Amino acid sequence: MSDESAVTPYADHHGDGIVQLSLTLPVPDGAAARKAAMELAVKMGFQHPEVVHHQRLTDGHTYFVMFGHTVHTVDYATLAEEGIDIVQYMTEDEVESYAREHVRRPIVVVGASTGTDTHSVGIDAMLNLKGFHGHKGLEGYRAFEAHNLGSQVPNGTLVARAIELGADAILVSQTVTQQNLHIHNLTELVEIVEAEGRRRELILACGGPRVSNELAKELGYDAGFSKGTYPHHLATFLVRELAARLGRGEPRENGREARTADPAVRAADLEAPAGGGGPFADRAGEGPAG
């Protein structure tokens, strides 16, 4: 059993600290480019860097695959004790039952891909009846009244529609991340909601390939979802969060709902299907992109 207080990358054997990394440098392919990549890896803190593949992408640009050794470790035991993202997601039937018992009315959710983002596969997978990989979207639940506004929706339009419908929650999907465009769009929506005086009554959730729960909360959202997320994950969060706000949630432990945290259950529930990484996956062969 490895020491969970000092976890380091594993390649050939436990504790070897070997890392594979890939990068592109804006330099022509050649011996000098290879040396530049290795020098950069050293400055990044890797020991004994090795270029195992380099390829010209276009004039003046070279792609590298490298290996390097790190001496750094992370205290995983401490992180696990803090309970980061420990949750057992409900099944679709359990969501319906929980909503009937604790919410007692349809939960109104309005979602869109905002700004100039044209990708709608992720938001469609979460909200539309067809869902993704055998998991129906929120439209397929009796517990939800889902409204999908599509893509390229201005943040102001999304918020206005949510207010008009008396929404309980707003869901934002962001796939385009060049120059941190997703950060701007996500921040703007929170600012609009706050300006309308609706932040306390609206549940805000966002998703995308580069969205994490930590980032979402930092930007002012209640939750964030990334690759490996399916509609019942979102549904679980929404019914629990709304029930808690209505004062009908389950008993809480240390400010959180009491829930099963069996690692085996969580691992089985979160495991992505073969060849798929969930609706928010953004790499070829890993499912829809957003």
C-alpha cells in the first residue's frame, strides 16, 4: 500500500515520479528546438527531461512529447479528509422520489451556451430529453421543467428569460476557452444576476471541459461540472440544493447534507463509458464537446 501522505506520479513503478508532458513551441523543428524544450522542462522543475517525439506542425512551430522526473509529492490523505467532492449521486428514479418528497413541485431550470459560444451539445445533453449515453436529460424528468435556449445566447437574455419563467436554477455551458473567454462570460452572468437582485433566489451552475467545481465557486456559482458529468449528476445537485434552500433537505453534517460516501459506489457511478468522457468532454473520441 502506497503512502497517501506523499503521492507522486507513477509510470514504470510506484514512486518513480515520471511524468509525460506534451507542448508546442513557436520555433522551427531541429536540434535547437529539442534543446529548447529540454531546457524549458528543467526550468519547470523536471529532472532528467527527455524528448521522445518531436514533429513540425507548421512553419516555425514544433510539437514535443517528453518525459521528466519530479521529486514533488502531494498529501492525498489530507485532501481526502477534507471531503473534496465526496457525494453519492442519485439514480434517475431516486431523483424523482427525492423531489416528490422534499421539493413537492416542478423545478424550473433555464440553460444556454452563452456569449459567442456556438457549441450546444453539452447543454443539449444536460437538458434535452435524449440526454447522453443512455442518461435522459432534465426534460425527461417529471421533477423538472427544463428550458434550453440553445447557443450564442447573451447573458442578459438568459437571465431575463429565467426571471420571466420564475426559474429556480440557471445552467450555463461554456466550451470555447481561448484567452479565458469562458471566465469573462461566466463572470458577466453572475454580475447581471446580482444587479437584478436575484442571486439569493437563483441556483447558478455551469459546465464545460475547463470548468471545475472550484473555479465555479470562485466565480460566484453554486456548482461547476466538467468532463465525466451526466444529467443525473446535475439533477442530484439541483434537487438537493433546492430542498435545502426550502428548508426540506436531509439532516446536515458539518454544514453539508448527510450522504453516503462509499468510494466504491462513487467510482462506479462516475466511471466514464468506454470511448466516452461525458457531455463536457472536449477531446476526439471522448463524447460531445459542449
